[in-house]
Amino acid sequence: MTSPDPVLITGCSSGIGEATALMLVRAGHTVYATARRPETLADLEIAGARILALDVTDEESMAAAVKTVEDEQGSVGTLVNNAGYGEYGPVEETDLARVRTMFETNVFGLSRLTQLVLPGMRRAGRGRVVNISSMGGRIVFPVGGYYHASKYAVEAISDALRVEVKPFGIDVVVVEPGLIRTGFEGRVNEGIASDAGLTSGQSAYAELLAKSEKATADSYSTRLAVGPDSVAKVVLKAVEADRPRTRYVVTPAARAMIALRKLGGDRVWDTFVRAQFKL
């Protein structure tokens, strides 16, 4: 099939989104790089990307961005749903208002933007949706239950959508990164530290939180973690493939852990996690 351009990418101000936009531009694709604050995208604009403001929690912002692309190009060829972040903490003690806000970005924003591009894709008889999930959409660690739940939701939505839109010539791909050095680990620990209920010294999970912080920092400082270019290369492959895979797992460590979870079952996985967190 013809390469599904133009490519609209969310969350391009840093990390995976920025690396993906740059790699696709350099590969010759027409790329619309977006972020809530377009001034953060100056380097991508210099590189050749087209810049748009897009906030996946704002209906008008999403509709305006899609309309701009469709007015200029006819339809969005590929949508890369990359925008997302994590709220971490014990299930019992995490502020659910913050969890709801995270779901607005990770799940509902992704879903609504997908809804907005699909009519144009159907009219064109072609298209591709690439959802950036996580190995955390297939496996779960303590203190990350709500973040993992948002990624499990992305996986489920993608599985349903893939079958629903196939008759219209539209592919749906899930990319599942492992440990990627984007500063994510720092934001995880900062998010926990900013919750007064978890840092007051009264948390029943104080020991778990301390061990989680250390385990997170240690994991991202090893060779198990890679740079965002590793994900960008996989997204490029997913965009350009005539027949893309339904899922791409990024990093050997992520593949190994997903396999362990699948083959070992609950008790083996729980034993592995307790050993990692020294519980």
C-alpha cells in the first residue's frame, strides 16, 4: 500500500513523540507534530515538521487540529497517539481526582482524537492508527495500578477498533515500549512525592513506596533501559509496513517480562515482582 501520509503525532514536545516526529520527517514523511504548547516544537519545525497546537483534553483543540490537516491534505493518513503520562501510588491512597485527569489524557483523549480522524480515513479508504501503549498494558507492578489500568484500556480499545475498521482499509497498531529513558522515571517519583498523603509519614505503604522509588531508579539506570529513538524506529516500521503487525514490543527485557507473565501465570509473576521490590 502507499505510505499512509500525512502523519499526525500527539505529545511531541519531548521524549518518544519528539524522536518519532524527527525520525519520520527525516524518512521523508509529511509530519504534523503537535503539543499543547507549540513553542516547544521549534526544533521539529526547523527539521521540516509542520507544527500544530493540540491538547488531547480539549475538544476544540483536537477538532481544529484535525480540520487543519484535512483541509490541507484531504485526510489524516496515520494518527500516532503518543500523548500520555503516569500517576503512581498505592491503590488505596492515590488521589482519584488525579487518576481521572490521567485517564482524560491516556484513554479518553486518545479515543476522541481517533474518533475525529476516522471519518476522513473511511472516506479515503485507507488509514492507520498507531497507539503508543506500554509493556505496562500487559504486565503490572505495584504502585502503578492506575497507570497500568489506563494502558490496559488502550490495549482493549485497540483490539476492538482493529476489527471494526479493517473493512474500511484502516490498520490499528499497538506499540508497547519497555523502559525508555525519557525522564518518565523521575516524573513517577516526583508525582508520588507531591502527594501529601503519601509523604506525610503516615502512609501504611511507606516501605513499599521507598522500595518502589529505588527499584524504578535502578531499572532506568541499567542496560534494560534504552533511548526514545528505539521506539521511534519501531513506529517508523509500523507506519511504512505494507502489512504492519498488530503489536510491536520494544526492548528485549519487555518481551521477556511479557512472556513470563503470560506463561508463568499469577503466582510466578507475583513471586518475580516481590523479589524485584524485596517484599
